[in-house]
Amino acid sequence: MTPGSGLQWTELSVFVVLFLLVTVLGFVAARWKSAASLDHLDEWGLGGRKFGAWVTWFLVGGDLYTAYTFVAVPALVFGAGALGFYALPYTVILYPIVFLPALRMWSVSRSRGYVTPADFVRGRFGSPTLALLIAITGIVATMPYIALQLVGLEAVLRTMGLNGSGIVGHLPLLIAFIILALYTYQSGLRAPALIAFVKDGLIYVVILVAVFYLPAKLGGWSHIIDTSAAKLAQPNPKTGKPAGSVLLTGTNQLQYITLALGSALALFLYPHSVTGVLASRGRKVIKRNMMALPAYSFLLGLLALLGYVAIAAGVKPITNAATGNADSNTVIPVLFDLQFPSWFAGIAFAAIGIGALVPAAIMSIAAANLWTRNIYKEYLRRDATPRQEAKQAKLASLVVKFGAVAFILFIDPQFSIDLQLIGGVLILQTLPAVAISLYTRWLHRWGLIAGWVVGMGWGLIMLYNIPNPNTGKAHFGGSAMPLGNLSIFGWHPFSGVTTQIYPGFVALVANLVVAVIGTVIARQLKIFNGTDDTEGTDYHADEHDKDLRAIGVH
């Protein structure tokens, strides 16, 4: 049976059985490593801050390497070739970059009781306005990220024949997320932490089998790469240019570099990444994880190669019934459907589907923590009790999840994928206030606010002006902007240059420049920085580290 043309009963049965298994685990998680009550944000939103090395490894790994990564990275390699491998250097340089900041953020957060990055900013600068901007940025950047998990889950559902449009057509997706919402509401962060064991186990089994079995079946890696090179060199009917290349070209090398570096700087700024770090029980746990997490980068490299395998196998993406366009996100599910027995394909689909639920749960919890601590308690109810905070976070997590579902129901999923680019640009603008301020007291809060406004505004303008010639969309059409289009108040310093660049990197540079200039001006004018009348007055991360070690917290 052609993938997507009718219900694949064997695959669907295996998928449902494994999905029910993780649903049970999600509800059981409420009693796993639990305190007397989950009616406290530390317990519901951070798992009691007591996850050990193994739990943290699976939690953070399941948080960072999402179903969209498993679906979209090989899909990008399938469509564009070598550019899709930017994800490898970015995850290689990621962990050395965040090793020390993650330790320092954990130390001060544990000492001060911070739950979110915006909590740190609030205590560090004594500025509710700056903390509010950081919180809103985190929530907005997380929403499309959750929606993208739905794209991966829906790609699997389409491949199994659950293909349709409108609310009825999306009913299986809605049911899956209602179940997710219920056990996340009850169990908090413990649910995705426990389910991550099952998810990552399934993913490793499926991918390792695929990278050994499929090349042997399709003529070996040499044949696969040669076939991919020939296919990608063929001109695109809509643009007249080659779709891609198995090697980087002069026009995408800078894009590759800036996208890898920008993504590495952005990933641990996302609130869900910080949540995974803060949930660990000690500094040693974080150190071990920063050394062990690159194992997932190896997995990611194998996944990316499956894009070339799909080309050699002659895979054709399933057509989206709602839009009439080919859904490139179905490339890997279709590959598994065509090349493996139905029972194994069902396991693979369950791995991808469950892999969508784990990060979606963590992301919604992180966004709910931001809402509760930095908007609800700061502006709406300053005297909120811990029970009221936990209740508010649970409700907010439901709103965030179903807000993400709305992207799938009412917006073309391809547009949701484009919004992922916005998410990266958005969250990068928090780097000066969150990461750099861990190490220096010099930056001024008004300089940081000015930098945020400039970086955010310019980044969105650049993304807005990028068209997509393949779909005819005039705006938010991709992550690559020709350097020649870069405009600074009407001045085009690189006029005529066709080399592409990642807009998020450009916006971050502008943010940093403005933040430094704003700080110099504010200090010359002797504008109060707000650090002398807050709980962060005597903030020194190294001192907090020593205090924590003294009481046996490592």
C-alpha cells in the first residue's frame, strides 16, 4: 500500500500500543521521586531539583534533540544537501560554549531559588521591565517550537494513513495532545523525564538498525552519495537552479557558519533548555552531562545521512491534503514505511511520535514557569502562594499547548516551520542579559533594553523580507538572506554580494553593539543601574558556588 493512501493497520497498532505505554508512564510519574505535594513550582516545574546524572541525560537529550530534529534535519539534507549538516558542528561546539555558563546559572539559581532565566535577570538588574522582555521573548520563541513538534507527529500520522484537513482530519493529533496535556498537568516535569527513557531507547534502536540495514540494501554509501549528488544537481523547475549539492558552495558557506554558531549560542538560552539544567541536583551532574550529551550529536549525524538514503531510495513526500503541496517532513517516515516490515516501521513511528511529546511537554512547562513567575506574580498577584503559583503554571501549560495546536489547525504547517527561524532570532536577543551578565556587572539595564529592541526589530525585518521562490511566499520564506540585501539605514555595504547569511547572527551583533553604546552613555550620565537595591546586590557566581559546596551541594 502506498504510504498515506490508506490506514496502515499494523503500523498503527504498534504505534498505539507504545503510545498507551508512555501515557501510563506519564500518569505514574506523579509518584516518581515525588515530594509530599506537587503544589509548588520547584516540584511541578523543576522536578524538585533532584534529578541525577542518568535522568538529566535523558531529560536534556530528549529536550534538545526533538522529533522535529529527527524529521527536519534529514528532510533538509534530502532537499538541499550539505547545508543540512550545519546541525553537526553546531552541536559539537555547543557543549564547550555552555559548560561554564550552565554551571554558573545552576549555582545562582539554586542559591536564590530562581526558576527561570527571567528570574535571574530580575534579581541581577532589579529591572521588572527587562525581566518582562526576557520572559515574553522566551514564551513567544517557545510557541512555534512546540508547534514544530506537532509537525513531526503529524508527518507520522499522515504516513500511517491518518491524513486529512480541518478539525476532523486533525482529530488524532488533538487526541494525542489532550492526553499529553492531562499527564503533564498532573505530573509536571517528572512525566517527560520518565518518558524520555523510552523515547531515547526507541530512537537509538531504530536509527542504528536503519544506518546499517538501508545502505546494504540500497547498494552502499558510495552509490547513495553519487545518486544524491546527481539528483541534487538537477535544476529546480520553479527557480531554474540546482536544488542543492553534497558539498557546500560559495553562496552558502557563510550561512552554514553563522547558522551553526548562532544556533549553538541560542539553544541553551531557550527556557526549556535552562529548565533541564535547573532540574538537576548538582554541579557534578551538569558536568557529566555536558561531557556525555555529544553522544546525541553522533545520532544526529546518522539521522542526517538518512536524507541521502531517502534520495537513493526514490522516496516521494506525501502530499498535504490541506494545501496540495508535498510535505517534505514525511520523507523519513515514508522511507521507513517503504523499506522496513510494517511492525518495525510502527516502532519507528512511535519513536518519532513519542519524541514529539517529550520536548513539547518540557517546553510548555518552561513557558508556564515564565508566565507564572515573571508575569503573573510580578504584575498580577504579588502575594501569590506556592500553591497558587503551581496552579497557575499548570493552567498556563495547557494554554501554551493548545496555542501551539492552533498553529497546526489554522495555519499552513510550512508557515510554522518558517516560524522556527523567528524563534532562533528571538531567543538570541536574550544572550546579553542572560548569558553575558553571568560574568560581568558592567552592562547597564537600559543599554540591554535598547539592544534588545534593535536586535529584535532588525531581526524580524530581515526575516520578513526573505521570500520563498519555491512556494511563492513573499515573507518569512527561509533562514538565508543574501549579504547584498543587508541594509543599514538604507546603506548597503555588501551590495551585489550573493553569499547568504543567517539573520539571527546579524541581529545579535547589532544587539551587542547597541547594548555596549547604551551602557557607555548611561554610565556617562550616571543613570542608576538598579543593582544596589535588589537581592542581586552582592551577586558573585563564584561565591555562590563556594557556598553551595560548603553545604554539600555539588
